[in-house]
Amino acid sequence: GAVVSQHPSRVICKSGTSVKIECRSLDFQATTMFWYRQFPKQSLMLMATSNEGSKATYEQGVEKDKFLINHASLTLSTLTVTSAHPEDSSFYICSARVSGAGEKLFFGSGTQLSVL
Amino acid sequence: SQQGEEDPQALSIQEGENATMNCSYKTSINNLQWYRQNSGRGLVHLILIRSNEREKHSGRLRVTLDTSKKSSSLLITASRAADTASYFCATDHTGTASKLTFGTGTRLQVTL
């Protein structure tokens, strides 16, 4: 099956620093990737849709200057949390659709961000 | 919010028993999907049922869909300790998976 690789799996940073999370499609090309945020024991909330070669589409209430998304190639999308603060601490997960695999999504393993 | 509601929020059963979790949603769908998430990990797709289908099976999984009630259920038969995870329903309103809306999830604990 399609593999989505997400790194890092865990990151701890100081308040005010920026953190970059990478999401790679290893054996397929992903024109579209999705970034989700998940709080403990809660559901996934879609943050933005990342489109290769164009600007990301952000969901209502998500600060685009805070959460920078870059999808420069068909196999890599990155999410940068800029000037991170403790309230940004969360589990971030990326996913992608695979052409020909129907409507299901393939997920990365997630990144646990802790901002001190 | 279109987010679906799942119940129960948590379910604890013994190995060998069946586990049933339910999902309700608010607006019409193209398809409904179920995903599993192990603690601290990404989600894994389990099964998809389309709006014109009423029941679907995959191994020990059985999914039903009642579009008139806007609800779905996931049944795991003969549960195993390895089934311990959180289970989420996700509704696809467009048929393109461009914007899946995830339910609140059911945390299943299967004990020996």
C-alpha cells in the first residue's frame, strides 16, 4: 500500500522558535496532501489542504501566517509552525490521497509537538 | 459543525467479545469511512461504505449505514487485544475525499 512518511515523530521546542514538519509520499505522487491537528483524546481537525505548486487552502480559523504550508514537489509537503507557543502543542498529522486508490486517505504517523 | 458524533466514547470489552461503535452525522454524504488509530500514531483506513450501500463486510469488520437516520455502525467480531485502538468514522460529502470530516472517536480497550 501507499506509504506516507512524516518526520519528526516528536519535537520539543522553546516558545518563540519555529518548527518544520515534513510529510513525504514514498511510493506515489501526491498532488494534494492534508494537514490535521489532534488534541488528546479528541478528533482530527482539518487545518489546511496542501496543493502541489500552488497556495494551500486553509480552514476557517487557521492562521495561515502561523502555520506555513509548502508543497513544492509531488512527494513533499511541509508544515512550519512559526513562533510556536505552548498553545500550539498538539499532535499534527498529514495525509494524502492516492490516485486510483479511491476516496480513502493514507496517513503519516504524526508529529507530537511540545512547546515549552 | 459537520463533525460526526460517535458513541460510546470509550468501550472496554474482553477478548472474544464483539465490539459495536456508532457514528451519527448531520449532512448528506457520498461515502462514510472508518479509520483506526493506535495511540500516538497516524490513522489507518479500515473500510468504506457508499451512500447507496447498507452493509459491508471486511474480515471481522461489519459496517452498516442508514442514510435515513444519518448513522453508521462498526462491528468488530471476536475481538482481540490487538484491536485496542481508537476508531473514527469519517464522512465524505463530496466523493473526492477532499475534505473528510472525522467523528469524535471511540476508544476501544480489549482485555485478555
